[in-house]
Amino acid sequence: MLTDREKLILHFVAILTIIRVSGVKDKETILNKMIDDIRRERCRSVAMEDIPDILEEVDEEMQSAQLMFKELMEDTVWSMTGKRPNTRKGWEDLK
């Protein structure tokens, strides 16, 4: 069984996915409303003041994961095609 914190994280990620895929307007308002509803209906033990910290941690992890997935996809393309993606634009990273 998931903890209330885990449920909040699960629903937050699902909401983000739905919002991005559907292209709704006023994303911030919808996201905040849905998080409030989810906390009230499914995650009552999570304190309101803890939610910003939890969501910030999730956001940081998602950003880190995005970099990892990008590298994994590049490796997958390389293994399938034999063509290594050129990710370098110049020598700036060696200065």
C-alpha cells in the first residue's frame, strides 16, 4: 500500500503528464486546484505546508531524470544505427 506522500507524488506526476499532453490553458491554476483536491481526497495526512517541498523534490528529480533519459536514448540510437549523435557544438566545455 502506498503512503499518502507516495500517492501525492503519483497523482502529481499524472497531472503534469495530462496537462502537458492535453495542452490546456492556465496550467498553473489547474495544477494547484487538482493538487488541493488530491490532498483533501486522497492524501489527508500530508500537511499543506509540506506540499511545496515535496513537489520541489519531485521536480528536481524529474529534471535529473530528463538528462538521464536523453543520454539513454542517444545510446539506444547509437546501438541501433551505429551513428553516434554529435552532442558537441564546439570546444566551450573544455575551457
